[in-house]
Amino acid sequence: MSTSGDSAAAPTAYDVVPYPSASFPQSHPLRLAAMGRLMGVNTVAPAKARVLELGCADGANLLPMAEHFPQASYLGLDASKVQVAAAQKAIEGAGLKNVEVRCQNILDFPASEGKFDYIIVHGIFSWVPEPVRQKIMQICSAHLAETGIAYISYNALPGWNMRRSLRDMMLFHTRQFAEPAMKVKQARALLAFMSESVPTENSAFGMLLKSESDILSKQVDSFLAHDILEEENTPFYLHEFVARAESQGLQYLGEPSLSQMLSANFPEKVRDTLNRVGTTVVAQEQYMDFLRNRFFRQTLLCHKSQTVTRQVQPTVMASFAYQSYLKRPAAPVDLTHGVQVSFVSTAGATINTADSYLKAAFQAIAMAAPGLIGYQEVLATARTQSRPFLGALPANRDLIDDATLQSNLLNLYSKGFLEISAEPVPVVTTSPAKPLMGRLARFWAASNARFLTNLIHVSVPADVFARFVIAACDGTRTEPEIVEELVKQVKADKLGVKEGDKPVTDESRLRELLKPQVEGVVKRLAEHGFFAP
């Protein structure tokens, strides 16, 4: 993502080596609005919001938001002419009317632009010169609405110290090369040399170096060119970043996920010490960064005028929708009261319960994935499914249901089993009769984009064949009709199908080969959350 330079008209490094952008669900207004409300800020409904993204690249993060909420307004800025042109082409191709992307230097941001309910600055702050960093904070201060939320990501210390050492080594080694491609090639050669040559036995430095070298060696060229070898790359401690924000009338709200902010997720002895030495929320989180050796942060800011509530009450959980990190049960859960069931997260953590009502609630949340399910739907489903297993109920059972669900949702969320959203986003996880992908996804598929964004704002890779299928999913075709469309593409020499090493041209054979492949792609698209009910 490019944000600075002498002029927006001058070529940037991102014009020469475009950054392969993607969607970032943690930056979506649905998540930002929910985090604000969790902390007591009365954020604007995302469906009606005005959103700004600084350094929007080709729009991979911003444009799906605009398509999702056609009544909201979106503005993106980037200094790369190449990436802005790609975004503008996608806007036209998808028929989006509520979003504008400009080729503009952040330093030239006009004071007349007005207020935004959400400001997104992802992958920019650490990689621009100091005057631009100051301008970003000034924009957030002057142009963030009173109850708005700003999201800014940056490289964090102390974790970035080792990567900074490697960066310094790579910059020294590549200083003699001018071409970005050669710089990246030589940087990879140095990584390989360091990883193979530095002893790891009885050497903490060697082990850290090898670990970081292995991580960086797996990154794509554009990551090394921009995230590592870019002329400017400055990491920050959290307390340093927050001090900058406070000087502009802003305050620290939190991170996109509550579980990252809680000392309660550490062992008791560690937690007690953190609570003793961390006299402020920022100080406590700074100590947690020391313990975790954190190297990247995604910090949320709001105006100092807002009263931030740090003591979250369970009742607030009734106002959210939920994204589950619980794996879908392989078979329907046994709701018999007293029979313990384990729910497993995608990270491998487990939560156990023998309560019929909670088992039904957790199952409803897990089965809704990858969609976002609303609180009222979880509540209604859990009540309906658990009642036959609970026998005689007290008169206040409905009140008990609410209180029980709210406290358990807060517990799940605080431990990282869930994410919260301002609104539900339902998806269909079985293949529709006539699959319909959004116009933006179909445009990007036809344009050979490597990643497409699903309905919950997650980037999903798509190979060449899948992109042809996606481009044909316009809601008018059944799967057999999509097969026929692909046969036409093969006959027009736009798509190649081989059996062994030989191209297939016989239409009957093409249909036989394409049918299961099309069915498989549509099935995977459904499972990844691309189809609305």
C-alpha cells in the first residue's frame, strides 16, 4: 500500500512492485462498531456510516465493504497510480456507486473533507516518513466523528527487534542493487545463507535468527520488497504509539479482539503480577507485549471526549452478532442434560459443558459458521432445542436463559472462541440451486485476482479454474448450465482442460470432466461463506 512520495503523479515503489492487497476482517466497520459499543462508545451503524481508508491500494479491503453496505459511503486514498487505477476499474466493473478511490498523497488530505465514522489505516503507519505519521494522527483527530473509531496497524516492539536486525542485514547486503527484483533476490540469498550458517546449538540468537529467517523466506516477493526492504520501517512500543495519539486528542480504546487485551488469559501468578505493575490499561498491555514478544499491533482509537468502559458487563453481549471459532460438530450434539460435550476451537482449545441449554447454544453458534449469527437467533434456537431435555422449568426461566447465555458468551469471547460483530451476516453453507456471487467477486474473478472476499470479509484464494466458475455464478445458471458456460470458454480457447498431457476438445468428454469440478468449486464456495440465504 502506498501513501507518500513527492507527488501523487510520480511513480512509487508500489507502482513498480504492486502490493497484493487483501481484505482484513479486523478492520471492518462491523467489528469496529462492535468493539466501540463493547467499550461504551455509541458507534454509528455500519450500514449508514462514512468510512475512510488511507493507503487503500487496489481496494481489496475497501470495495467489499462498499458492496456489503450500499447505503454507506466510502473513500479510499493511495499514492500508487497503478493500484488506484485497478481499484477504479473494479468500482466500474462491479457497478459500485457509494465508493471513491483517489490517487492522492496523505500529506495533501484536504481539511474540507469532513467527518468519518470509521478511519482505517492498515499496513501504513510504520512504513511512511515521520511527517506522514504525524499527518495520519492529525487526520484521525480532525476528521474522526465524535463517536468514531480509528483503526491503525503498525509494527510493534519488542517483537520486531529480531526482524529489524534481519532487515538491517538485508539492507546492508542489497544496498548496491537498484532494481527491486534484484534486491528481493539478494535478500532471499542472504536469508538462506544466515539460516544455514549461524549455529543454533546452545545459541539463543541462532535459534531466533533461524526462526525469523525461515518465516521471512516463505513470504512473497512483494512482502519482502515493501514490508522489509522499504526505505522507511519504524516499529513502536504501544505506550509510544498511544502517547502520539493522546497528543492529538485521541485515546486508546483497545484491539479488535478482547482476548488480546486481558491479563486473565495468563496463568494466575503472571496475572497477579501484571495487575500489580500495570497501573493503567496501556501499561498492563505493554507488559503483556513484553511477555508475548509482540511484533504487530492493530490499535483502535477514539476521541478523549468519549467515556470508555473497561468493566464489560454480560448484558452488553445481547447487542451483538457472533463469528464462531468453534469447529462444527461432526454429528448432532447429544443435548441430554448431564451428558458432557466438548466443543473444540479451530486453534485446538476446548470448552466443555453438560448443560442442555448451553450445548444447544454453542451448537447453534458453531453451525452458523462461517456466517455471523445474531444473539436473538442463538437465544431462540437454544431455548427451542433444549426445552425437551430440561423437564419442569421455573417461572423465570426466560430471564435465566438470557443471563446464562450472556455470561457464557462473554466468557467465550474473552477466551478467543468468538468474535463480535455489530450485525449478523448469514450465509448458506450448501450449494444453491443457482449460485450467485457478488458482482465484485465476479469482476475480480474475470480479472484473474488471486484472492476473493467472502461475505464475512475474509480473503479466500481462488485458482484459475475456480475463477472461471465464479465468473459464471451470476444467479441465473444451475450447475449444469455453468458447465455449459465453461465448455464455451474451452471452445473459445479461454480455458484449457487436459486429460493427462492431451487437451480435451470433445464436448461430451468435457462435460464429464467439468461436472464434478464445477460441483466441487461451488461446494467449497458455499463452505467458505460466499452465498447469502
